[in-house]
Amino acid sequence: MTDTHEVSGILNINKAVGMTSHDVVARVRRLLKQKRVGHTGTLDPLADGVLPICTGQATRVAEYLSESGKAYLAEVIFGTVTDTYDAEGSIIRTSDTSNLTLAQIEQALPHFLGKQTQVPPRYCAVKLKGQPAYKLARAGEEIALEPRPVTIYRLAIQNWQSPRLTLVIECSKGTYIRSLAYDLGEYLGTGAYLAALTRTRSGPFTLSDSITLEQLAEAMESGKLADYLHPIDSALQHLPALFLDTATAASALHGNAFHNPADNGETPEPGQMARVYAPDGHLLAITAWDAGHEVWQPRKVFSL
């Protein structure tokens, strides 16, 4: 049963460097004084920036935000390779970068655009043998991570002061910017590591609209939390919207399938997802098109 005092929505938090994503969740839980709080994709402790936090019923749509694209501002330093691919690791190799030019970097970047496979860093949360890879790596075990499909949509140079490159990145979920920095360094023959990282966008949430945990605490004290709480469906804007009449909405609220609303136009694709609204505009459910029975089948229903 849903707690009537539970806060449901999405907070666009600007995570500070040094905090884990779980640290942020724990702090929000304390501030809101409720248990149902979760993040939508890990951001490394050395990174800062956008970390959407779902509260209450919004935790049920966290997966849709996790699936969405991301954008970053990354600082890559050439000439040094670390075992973690970032500034936290131990240096394992260095090389001369005096001959590395901006033109060479510009020519290399297109090689990393588009759909591709990427090997995650050894020090990451991907599980092997039931354990996070970073734990096995710290224990000195030899590990081999499988390449994963990722897509990099944009790579743009913001600044170049040898050996430091500032790079604007837009990519799919699951992309490791540390691996991108390492791979770029290997491609150019100098080695490289990720020195700093800011996530500037996660799905529809941007850095310019984010708030710090300190600002959240102030909002709680002043009773202005609603000013920063995004509605649940802000994570679902990429899905088409269905608007039901009163009788159909009441039936769907109990998980019952319903026919395609007359005003929806063309027949949906098999498995197409949609967000469903009650007549008063409240988000009612997330539903999927069952092509075999030609009905929408609710997957997740939300309390009104």
C-alpha cells in the first residue's frame, strides 16, 4: 500500500565529486524521510553532474531513464595510462606526447563514432563470477570482460592544451568514458586516461536545470520541494501518449487490457510501449501493444 505522505517524482541532482551514486540516494532518503528512492545509472565517484533520482512511485520508471542517452564533458590526458583508466589508478605506462597534434586527434575521433563494441575497464561494476569486476581486479585476479555494444553519437573538441583534451560526448547507455579515453590514447599511440568527467545530460535532464544536495536540503526546510520535483512522466516523454475515457481508465487501473483508443490513428507496432493517462490528466500506466489480440496490455499501473 502506498504511503500517503510518500513523495513521488524525479529529482535532477548535480552529484558532487567524491560521492558515490549510493551516497546520493542515502542522502535523499534522509532528507525526504522515505525508503523508496533510487538512482537511474551509476556515476563514478570521481565524476560530477547529472544524476536523476527517482522517489516513491517514480522508482518504477527508473529503467526508462537508465535506457536513455547521456552527454558528458570529459578531460583526457595523453601520455599516461593508469590501471583504472582514470586519475584514481596507478600509472602503468607513460610516453612522449610532444609530437601529438590537434589535427591528429581530429582525424582520430570519427573512428569512435557510431555503433561499436567497447570493452569495459577492469575496474568497473560489471559482475563476473557473481562479483563486481573491480573487486576481482583489486584481489589481483586476471579477468577478461566481454565487449559490449554502445553507440557514440557525437565527439566534439572543446579545448586542446597539450597533453590535455576537453571533449564533448553524446552516447548511449552503457558507454564507459574511461574506456573511450583509453581506446583513443591507444589509437593515437600515446596512451591516455580520463582526468575529469561531468555528466551534462541524462535523458531529458540537463546540468543547467540540476540542483545540489545542499539546495535540496534548503528546499525541504523552506517547503519548496515541489519546485524541484519533476513528474513521473518526465522520464517517459519518448513514448506516445494514450488518453482513456473514465470507464476504460477504471478498468486499466486494475491491469485489464483495452482496445486502441479511436483517436490514436495508425495501428501500433508489435510491442510498442505507450504512457496512459486518465481523463483528469494523471499518469495511469505504462502499456505495451499486444498485436496478437490487438489490445494494449498495461505493464505498470500507478496509483491515482
